[in-house]
Amino acid sequence: MLMMIAGTKGKGKTKHLLEKVNSEVREANGNIVFIDDTIKHMHELSNKVRLINICDYPVTNCDEFIGFLCGIISQDNDLEQIYIDHFLKIAYLDDDTIAKAIEKIVKMSVKFRVDFIISISRSEDELPENLRQYVSISL
């Protein structure tokens, strides 16, 4: 499953993402990962959530980011959910590459039974029509 929190910059997407991960961790049977480009939210996350600062790793394009996600999944058979904040920025995406990256993530989600919850800095109207189905919160 893929869920998107969509909205332009400054609309509160990170707040919604943090609330969701902290409520989900109470019910989770497996592990949860939160990927961000900073550690400033470390104290807002439950200590049961693994925070990964993407800036600590040499990820410089979308293919490397997808490979990074595959590495996380391959190392944790109990992984249940991956939260990604600032998705477009940390995955090095633009309007032309969003759909292809989302397609790969959806395939990984199905194959490995890992849910992805991401924040995306686009309004729902700015997303391609075929991606709007994944928007669960539109700000």
C-alpha cells in the first residue's frame, strides 16, 4: 500500500506524517522506519521508530534512492512500514520522474508487503491523474 500526504510547502504535511507514525507504532507488529533529510524530528518520534537521515548516505539520484529503499527492505524481514518525509527532495524527483518512482515503490510495496507513507510537496491537483488515487490527505 502507498499513501500520500499531498500539499504545497508549509501546509503541515510533516506534522500529519509524525502523528500518523506515532499512532501506528502502537498497533504495529513489525518494524517501522522514518526517512528524512534531518534529525530535527527525532524527539517527536516514538523510540520504537527507526529514524534514518538520508543525508548520512551517498544518495544522489532517484535510482540510488530506490536502491536505498531496497536495501532497507532486504535487511529487515519484520519491516511493516516506511515513512518518507520530503519525498520529492530526498528522492531527487521532478514533475517528469514522479510517476516512474511511485510506480516502483508501489511494486515494492506489493512484493515485500511493506506500506509506504510519504509526504509530497505538490497539491493534489498538481499530481498526474493516475497518482491521485494514492492521496489520503490533501492539504
